[in-house]
Amino acid sequence: MIADKSPNYISKEDYLSYEEDSAIKHEYIDGEVYAMAGASDAHVTIALNLASALRNHVRGTGCRVYMADMKTYVEASNSYYYPDVMVTCDARDRELSNYKKYPCLIVEVLSPKTEAFDRGDKFYNYRKLDTLVEYVLISQNHQRLDCFRRNYEGIWTLQFYDPGSEINLETVDFRTSLEALYEDVM
């Protein structure tokens, strides 16, 4: 016997159609839709600082940098998320206009209300992306960055960055100071 879907279930096709015209962004997790809250000044500034630096760094390489309005589709968990920053170097993503399926780098700027989800269930689902090599979590309240990196054996390792550290995002050979990400914040 197969259990019925939730009474709030929506197909991914209906979600994508609705999301095109929605004034509010929603994330989609296996048939359930969740409205996204707005972001703080610090959140937006940190994401913009990183996205701008990454964009300048990957210019001309075939890689693309996206910010908060581009969805990532995790087929294995039937989920669509809006990462704060995402980089894809996979040519297959150039054919997809409303979402990307093959990112190599995903960044989330943490807020008090989303931190547990970003570290837990969302990361669990993101790990199902075969092309994802680095998952970065940036605190908006403290100068701190956690970089989860998939090694050649498929094992995720964690590298911490604190003030004074040089950040190294290996997927795109990008280096910057932690302080540069927090420019105009705090």
C-alpha cells in the first residue's frame, strides 16, 4: 500500500510554473513549498561581496556565478533551493534557464532562523549533487566561514576560516581574505 501525498502536495511542474510569476520566492522540498523570508543588510552584503569577487575571478573561464534568485535543483531529493551564491562550470547548466543542476560550489550565508536547516537537511540534500565539491557556510554575526569539501574518495571534510585566514575555494582556485567578505559589515 502506498501512502497518499500530503494534502499540501504540489508537483514540481506546478511549483516551477507558479514560481515564475510569484513575487515571493519559495523553496520546494519533495512536494512541499516554503516561502522564503527577506535577508538582513549583513546577509546581502556578504553574499554580494563574495559573488562579485567570484564573478571577477571566473570571468572568461566558462564558469558562471549566480546569486539568490537562481534555483538549484537536487533531483535525488526532488528539491529546489535558492542558494545565496552558486558557481557552476558545467556546460549542461547553460541549457537551463530557471534553475541549475550541476553546481560545483554552493554558499549559504547563515541566519539564526536558517542555520540548523542549512547545516542539516539542506546540506544532506546538496550532498546528493554529484558535481558539488564545496559547500560554504558564512556567519553573518561573526567573522567565520566553514567550508565543507568533498575529497577524491567522496568524503566530506570541514575546514574552518577565522579572522586573519586566507580563504581558499579549490573548485575555482579562488583566494581571498575573510575580512574582504565582511567589507561594509559590522
